[in-house]
Amino acid sequence: MTVFGKIAIGCVVSFLLLSLPDLANAASNSPKIGLPPPVVGPTVCDYRGCFGFGSQQWYRPPGYPIPYTPPSLDRRNRFDNPRVYIQPRNNVPPRTNYPAPVNDRTRHQMWCSEHYRTYNPGTNLYTTLHHGFQTCRSPYY
């Protein structure tokens, strides 16, 4: 007998068994077992979906509507009353009218910086190839 024949015979036998009134009635009127109602636990929703906990756990993928969970009366939102109080900052803007360093340069420093590329106005020195550091001597000094 071929595989198709076995499948056809199995379908016919199952239809005959379901068509009998006593077997169909017995299958539909099964005795109810006294199970307690499921205890509703907390619900956690994140990017993966919603997870329900309690006596019966469940999962809903993202995109389904979020189930209504009544807020519990004994738990407060932990962000409403923080434990640590941080004082607000004084919003005083920093002083922005700093004098530009170029405005403080004297004519001596301007002359030295134009003549010596490595001139440092803070120390009044410039570097040379053979003698190290030399003091700048300008006509304005």
C-alpha cells in the first residue's frame, strides 16, 4: 500500500470516529478539573515585548497593545521622591570679556616675533641653532 493510501484510510477512519454521536459528545463534554483561577502577577514590557508573571506566565511580542495593569497601591514610583537631593547649580555665565593676548603685546614683542620665528614673549627668549637660547634685543627695548 502506498503512502497516499495510508493517509486516505487514516482520514476516513478519523471522520468516522468523529461522526459517531457518542464519541463526539464524550469528547466535547469532558469533566472540568477544579483549577484555581490564575494569579495575575507583574507585567514587564521592553523592546523584546511584554512578559507577564504569576501563576500563569505569558509573552506578547512587540507591536501588540500593552495590557492594562492597574497600579498597585502599596508601591510608589521610585522616581517621584528621590533619596538624594542635589542642589541646583547657580547659572552664572562665565566671564567672556577676556583681553586678547595680542592686545597686550608691546612694540618690542611685536618686533621680536616678526624677526625671530621661535620667540617666546613670556620669557623674552628665542632659540638659535648653535648657541641655545638668546635674549631678544629690539630697538624698542
